[in-house]
Amino acid sequence: MRKLVVLTLACLLGAARMSMAQTYAGESEFKTYCTSCHGDAGKGDGPLAKSLRQHPADLTQLSKKNEGTFPSDRVFKIIDGRSPVPGHVSNGSDMPVWGDVFAKSAASKDADSVKARIDSLVTYVQRLQEK
């Protein structure tokens, strides 16, 4: 019985660590790949913003612009960039096709890894939403 309790606790702690790592990964990925254009707070005011053809989106306003609902599927597709998103400028946009970048990265082992990286970014951007 005691072994079962210890094993259960170990599993719960492992799951908590994985959850924390995923959250950290989203923030880390954002800082690495997004802040140069979108800024530290995601407001579209990164150091490269003024040099771009189209001003980067204020990522803190996505829920507000979507009637209070965070558009996670749309954000995923925009970050991925490999499929056209209706209403999103894909031709002539300065937004990198992160799905391709991540797929070619040594840090991404397969399509599931690419999806996990983009999911972690979507989760992080969702946390940036202003109330």
C-alpha cells in the first residue's frame, strides 16, 4: 500500500513538472522567437517592429477582438504559417513560417514536437491577454 502511495505521488510530481516545463517552454519560445517583433509584453512594440512592412499584432488584444474568446486554433495556424488563414496577411507578411522553422530545427524530432512547440506558444500568448 505504501509503495502505491509513493508511486502515485511520484506520478503526480512528474506530471506537475511536465506542466511547468511546458509553460516555461512557451515563455522561452516566445522570448526567443517573438519578442524581437511583438515585444516582451506582446504589444507589437519589439525592437524590429518599426522596420517591418506591416506592424506586428498586439497579441494582448486577441481575445478582446474576438468577443472575449481567445482564438487558439487561429493563433496556432498563424504561428504555424504553413496553411493560409482567412483574413490574415500571408503574402508579403514579415511573419516567419514558424512551422517550417521548427520542423527543420534539431530541437524538433518530429511533427508532434513541432505541434507541441506551437501549442506552448499559443498557451503563452493566451496568458498575455488583457482582461
